[in-house]
Amino acid sequence: MENNVNPIEMQKCLGGVSYPASKDEIMRQAEQHGASKDIMGALKKLPESDYDSPAAVNREVGKE
């Protein structure tokens, strides 16, 4: 499946996340920032892990 997530959009949705952050924290923050279905879908596929920066989240989403 094609990954249509714009990394800049995703970073906007993750504003305010304090890293390191768990997948749950990242998803909660994105939801509060009105993340699109594409972004929420991509975040849902993230491995359960602690992410130490927005770049780490982007890298993981980019692997899809």
C-alpha cells in the first residue's frame, strides 16, 4: 500500500509531543492536533516503541 503521508503535515500534528514518547502518546497528540486519516493510519502501524525524536517517527513511517 502506498504511503501518502506528508512528513511536514505529520510534524505539525506531532507538535507538543515531549520525547521520548510512546506510540500511544504520539497517536494521542496527533489526534488532538486533527491529524488526517492517512497520518493516523500510518501512526497506527508504528511498532510499539519509544521514539526519541520527530525524525525517528518519520523514519519509521517512511519504512512502510
